[in-house]
Amino acid sequence: MSRHSTRFGSPPPYSPTPPEQAERQQVSRDPAYQSLRRIRRRFGVRATAVAVGGFLLYVLLSSFVPGLMNQPLIGHLTVGLALGLGQFVLMAVIVWRYLVHIRTHVTPLVRGLRGLARQHEAAGRGRAVPGPAMAPRDGEYRSW
């Protein structure tokens, strides 16, 4: 039996878009989904600009102002070395802000969209949406 025929020998009914793709398109047109994409993109652009800007500043200072970068701060610690170590601090702050941003802005929208997708799926099957097995406690969810 070919993959395009049914048990009774007739081909499956024609559908211009598969049901799964139609559901995805319906969810992707939702304003909450558009907001989710906009929020993630905006944060990504800002975080990338800060990271690249910090690194570019360090490289430019190292190249064009070596006298400043060689100034001692404490003992053998120079301004250049301190700024180089500051790159690690900058990346840690960006990662920390990313996690906070995801937890506070993105995760609630994702949960809402997930519920919307489940409702659409259940409506397509013609049955009620089951409730959660256990009510979550405040602050219990983690984004990782």
C-alpha cells in the first residue's frame, strides 16, 4: 500500500496546508507571539551591541592609547589588564540580565502561547483542555 492511499483505496483528501502548519500559522499571527518575537529580538540586539561595543572599546584603547593601558593601578595590575578582566565581568552581567529578562518577560508569554496552542489542539479534536496536574508554586519555575 502506498503512503498516499487509504485503507479503502482512495487517495487522501486534498489539503492546501497540513493541519499542523495551519495551527502554527494561526499561533504565529497571534499578537502575543509577535510581541514575544519583538521582545526577544530587541534584547538580543541590545546585548550584542553592549558586548561588541565593550570589546571594540578595549581593542581600540589597546591599539591607540597604549600609554593609558600601561598605567599601573595596584602593584602589577595595569588599566589594560583590568579592562581585559572586565570583559569577563561584562559577559557575566549580560548573561545574568538575559536570564532575568527571559524569566520575567519571555516565560509568561510562552506559557500563554502554550496554553493557546493546547486550546486550539483540543478544539480541533473536539474535547476539553485538561487542567494542570499540580498547581505551581510562586517562584518555582526556572527558565533552564
